[in-house]
Amino acid sequence: MDWGRCYRQGDTPWEKGEPHPELPFLLERYRELFAKSDRLLIPGCGFGHDAALIAGTAGGEIEGLDIAKEAVMEAKEKYPMENISWQCGDLFEWSEGKEGAYDLVWEHTCFSAIPPETRLNYAVAMASLIRQNGYLLGVFFPNPDHPAEDGPPFHVSVAELHQLFDKDFLLEWSAEPSKTYESRQGRGRELSMLWQRK
Ligand SMILES: C[S@@+](CC[C@H](N)C(=O)[O-])C[C@H]1O[C@@H](n2cnc3c(N)ncnc32)[C@H](O)[C@@H]1O
């Protein structure tokens, strides 16, 4: 998938111009967790709406990471905030030299965007990047109406999420978001999850 080309051509159906509608609730529910995190990573940050909202609550340094330089440039221009550094890079190579560097990772439509055969690499990268007792918080995409082969976004079952993450993470909490974008409403497509690194 050529993400840069999608951004250049404006072929970005995921781009809603605002943070995930459930994020304010999660920021409130996990206020202390965000406040106490010194270093946060947001992989596949796109235009950075989530990162910018998180930056208002989080106490530490936030890194918005995206493989597409077009997305990073737009995020940088839109949200030139002091506590966010915008990074262009591949998540799968990001952990080199950064083992245990992050207290918290925010996941939203990065996992569902990557090819399903690379999911184990994603789980390995998360386990490497997040420190012991750190957290992976995110909105995942079980999306039962959307066949796996017909992505991105790619469907994932809850059972597969457990297969991928149970080795290094403990599921602390999960719930269907009470708010989401209009185009994703009413179909049980999303699941908020908080995983703690063992
Ligand atoms: C579906 S978009 C979601 C963007 C953003 N999270 C949002 O909701 O607006 C997926 C994003 O992940 C980025 N991406 C895909 N593979 C990546 C990788 N291996 N490393 C870093 N970013 C990646 C793409 O460039 C794209 O911006």
C-alpha cells in the first residue's frame, strides 16, 4: 500500500478532520495514566488530530509517527505544539534502539491499516517499545461486517487480538466506544482496549 500516494491524491477515507470521538472519554477515564506518561507514541498518526488532543492532557513528550511524509508534513503544519514531535518512519523499524522507551502507545487505525500478515510484527514492536507495566491503549477494529481480505481497514477478531497480545500484555479493560464517527456508527465495528505490558 502506497500511503504517500493516497495522501497526495486525497484518497483518504479515514481522514475525518477531527480526533476519534471517544478520545475525550478515554482521556478523562485514564487522566492519570496520560498525565503520568513521560513518553507517548502514536503510530500511524495521519494528520495528527488525536495526538493534538492528547497533547492537551498528557504530561510528557508525544511522538506522532507516520510512514507517509505527506501526513507528517500536514500534521506538523496543523499542530506545531511544543510537546509533540512529528516523525516520519516505519513502525516496524522504530523499536531499534528504543526498547522500553514508551510509557504509553495510543493506537487508532494503524493496526487495522497494516496487512494482516504483519500483525505479529506489530505486536512484537509494541512489546519492544513499551516499558514493563506501560500501556497500549487504543480503538481496535473488529468490524464484523467487513471481510478481512477487503481492506484496509482489515477486520480482526477479538480472539486474534488475544493470540497476538496475550504473551506480552494483559488485557485490563475493553468496551465498545460510546461515541464514534458517523460513518462507523451502529455496527459494533470498534472496540476500545487497554493492554498493560507484562
Ligand atoms: C488508515 S490511516 C489512519 C491515520 C490516523 N490514525 C487517522 O485515524 O486519521 C493509517 C495510517 O498509518 C500509516 N502507516 C501505515 N503503515 C505504517 C507503518 N508501517 N509505520 C508507520 N505508519 C504507517 C499510514 O501512512 C496512515 O497515515
